Amino acid sequence: MTDDKPFNLLLDPWLPVSRRSGEVSIIRPAQIVEDIKDNPIVGFMWPRADFRVASFEFLIGLLATACPPETHRAWVQNWLKPPSVEQLDEAFAKIADAFWLDGPQARFLQDYDTLQSDPEYAERLLIDAPGESTVKRNADLFVHRGQVERMARSTAAIALFTLQSWAPSGGAGNMTGLRGGGPLTTLVLPEERGSLWRIVWANVPNGSAIKNADKTKVFPWLASTVASGKDGTDVRISENAHPLQCWWGMPRRIRLMFEKNNDQICNLTGQSDTVLVTGWQQRPYGPKYAGWIGMPYGAGTVHPLTPRYQQKAGAEWLAIHPQPGGIGYRHWAGIVVESADGNKLPASCIATWRNERARDVRLSQAPRLLAAGYDMDNMKARGFIESEMPLFDAQDIERQKNIDILARDCVGAATQIADLLRSCVREALFGKATVSVDVTLLANLRERFWEQTESDFFTILHEAVTPSDDVALKTKWFRILAHAALREFDLTVTLEPETTMQDAKRFSAARKRLSIAVAGKGAEGKKIMNGLGLPVSTAKKTEKIV
């Protein structure tokens, strides 16, 4: 930034990016298509992973708001021939008045009114920054306080967007984000080292551009806050909000505090700015969002980037959240495909890609899925989860359906065996009586099982993309799971010199139970085989000799 004029997120350069050549630059949003043929932009250069994923969300939401594809044909056309920088600038200029970060105008994602409250430290814009309670208890052991005293306006803008989009619980009156606190975001990564434009465009839903009359219902900071609390009103679609507000939710009442720079730099990026954010003010009881997670694919309004679940048929739909251990193939049903019971559904961006877009653009390289978000324990961030996995898209629709069924069956069998492995190890080490169980040991056991079988799962699906014998693939998968389960049991349950005879017998009985099941025998083994759709062997009856 070269002067202290108000800063606009659509008119000023602020996004740090890298190009295929390795060149690093700072761009305004319309420049994502700049030099796209010879030296395209391929990624963001933020120092934090959450900022990177939030930047994807920002650009996807921006395109969905200002210039979305109205039809599938229009989407394909812009995939093959992206718009120019000038065309995007023209589209974005129509809503630029909603993207001032500072100055006398309404401010991006900040309360319409001036707030009177004690200031918060700048670093508390970061979701994983230690909160007031943590600091008072002197418990900031891993993420220390006082690391970020000042932010450049660009850094503060993405930090503010990240917080408002994913806002976790924050104490009395501090509302969670539109999708609930710490939602999972899933994105299609269509090509290896593909352009930033194609990553963003792959995830933009079809729709209609914002109308001028709807601005205050799309961008809540352009009008007085719809407050919650005792006498407040929920923010609902078609009542007091436009569906496009799904990209611009503002659950927290925040006003950033700006100061002219005095030879200081941003503590996160090292960037210089003539104006720095040194803190912020807030008030409780910002907008309370209700009914924004519903059935996707046209039967309601949902956030296009977040998968959802319901606890039982007919129950309320909720956003899926990251969990300890990250996202892996065990989450395939619900993240990539609909679960067998229909109670878990992938994000609509994933479903649209796999059902329509992937076949029409006929990619030569297999796309991948990016899953990311904060693993939250109420108000505490346990960690930022970011995982990638292949998306297997067959050109033939029927083959695609078969792959999805195969994947669901394979994950189901792995879940059964993982549960059985945990049960057998628990029985071996602790017996059937009620005893103090090493929960961490059993949790780590399951994690290792999933980790060791993940690459084999994707190998199975890769083999299934071309016409194949699915029964043979399922049989191969069952053997992989059996081998992994027995290996993990033997590594966890070991005979030591001090092992008693009673313990040794219990070890042996538990392993025998596992061995029988992973051989496809006994009630437990037959249940797994039936789930995979594999034939169950029947023992031949022997003639009784008199």
C-alpha cells in the first residue's frame, strides 16, 4: 500500500499469489486470470493454511455473487475460455461499494454502527489464538500470546473473513458462523498444478448475479445489524436475507481499529502498509443464522462447499465438522458420495463436479478433493485439518455408479474390521470386565489401521475406473484389511516374560476371534462378507460315525 487512502478488496491489490514460473506477486481479485496461458497463477502465498483455504472461499463466493455461470453451458465456456481481467473488473465494480475495509463508508464484514467496547488484541482475529481464559490461566503452551500485535490491512481482511466464515463458539452472545462453528470445507482441485482460475471456477455454482436491490440482504454490513439475543430475530433465507449471503455471513459484531503506520510491519506477513490494524472492538449478539444447512441440489439452500449430515431421517441437517485424525478415506461416504442410508451428503460443489462437470471437460488428469477446516473443541481450536484425496470420475455414468457402490462397500467393511480390531485388542488387554481402559491406545490403534490401508483403498478405486471384476476387487480388499488387522493386533498385544498364563489365554482367545472373523467365518466374518456382497463359505457337514 502506497498511501493511507481507504482500502478496497476489489479495487486494490492484496492477495499474495505465486505463478507457475515461481514468480510471487500481489494481485487484486480480477487478476486471477492474468497471463493465464503462459504463466498462470497457481496458488496463494499466505503464511497460514487457514488463510489459503479462506481465500479460495472468498474468490468462489465473489464469482458466485458478481458473475456466476447461469447455465452449465456457460460454465463450460468460461472453463475453456476464461474471462479477461477487464471483464472481471467490470463485474466486480458493481459491488465494490460493499468491499471497503476502512474509511467512512460501510466496512467489509464489520458492524454498520460504531461500537463502544474495550479493544481486543489484533491476534484474537485468528481462530487459533489463545483466548482470554487461556491467557488468564497461563495455559498458552503451544500457541503463545503476543505474537501478532499489528496486521497489514490485507492480512486483517483475510483474518476477518476467516473468522466470520468459520466462527466457532466464543462465549455468551458470540454467535457461530452461518454453517456452525468450524465447518468442514471441501473443494475440487481439478488438475495437478492447475491454474487458480480453474480451481475457483470448478467450485462456483450456477446461479444469477446479485441485483442492486438485494445488496443489503446479501452483504449484511451495508445495513444495521439484525441482532440476536432475547428480543432478536434469526437470519433466514427469504425472510430477511438473500441466498447469496451464504458466502458473506457476519455472525460477529466487529469493528477493526486502524492506526497510521509508524515504521512498523505486519507481524504475520512482514508486509508494510501505511495503515495497520492494531486491535478491534466487538459487541455480543450478532446475527443468528438459522436454516442455512438443508437438503442440497435444489431442495433448499445450503453452503455449496460444505458436506452435511442428519442424525436420523427427517432430522435437522447439520454441517460436517473436522475431527481429530483428519479426513481420510473412511469419510468417503458423506464427503465424496452420499452415504448408503442417505443421512450424509457431500457438498454440492463435489456432487456437481462428479455428476456433470468432470465428464464435460474430460480431464486427462484425475482431480483431487481438498478437505479443510478447524477441529474445534467448543471454543478451543485443537488444530487445522487439511487433507487431499483422489476423486475417481469415470467417463461412463454407469461405471461411476458402480465405483461409488464399490467405495461405500469397501469403507463399510473397513469400518467393521476397525471396530472389531479395537474390540479384540480391548478384550485381550483389559478383559470383559469394567476396567480403566487406555482410550488413547485404542484410538491410535484405529488411526494406524486407517492410515495403513488408505493407499490400498485408492489403488482399488483406481483399478475400478476401467471396467473390472468388482467381486475380485472386493476380495482383494478384504484380504488387505485382514492382513492389516492381524498385523496391528500382533504389534499391540505382545507376550512379555511377565505375562501370566491367564493373560496369555485371554490374548489367544481374542486373536482367535479376530482371525476367524477376518477369514470370513463365524457370525462376525459372515456379516462383513455380506456387507461386501461376497459369497459366504458354508462349512460342509461331516457324517457322524456311530
